[in-house]
Amino acid sequence: QWDNLGAQVVVGVGGSLDVIAGRRKRAPAFVQRAGLEWAYRLAQEPRRLFRRYLVTNSQFLGLISWSAIAQVSRARRAAPRP
């Protein structure tokens, strides 16, 4: 499906459009450097972003963790024992 877009790079713009339009302020530089711009956005719009950032992302991280644990477990079972 990505090939159908005709783009070499696909980047999510998310809140960038609101910043460019002047509807939202960008996080302070130290927050950006710390990689916490998402937390700044959450503080600005908690009702809209709470579910997306804290619930959905937590579910995603849980699934990734579960998958990694299962993969390690399978590798251990398949490894020859001395």
C-alpha cells in the first residue's frame, strides 16, 4: 500500500499543522530536546489526547513487549542444550 502513495518518505505531521497555522504553541526547546514534546501537547489538550497517548500507546507497547518475550522464549526452547 505504501507504494501506491508515490512518495519515497512518509512522515506523520500530527500537531505540526496546528503549530504552523498558529493554533498551538510549540514546546519549549528544553522539552523538545528531552523528547517530551508529546507530554507538552498532552498538557495542552488532555481531553483530546489522553486516550491516544496514554491508553492506545500503552496497549501498543504491551503488545510489542508480549511479542518480544514470546520470541525470546521460542528461541530459548529451540536452542540446543549442552
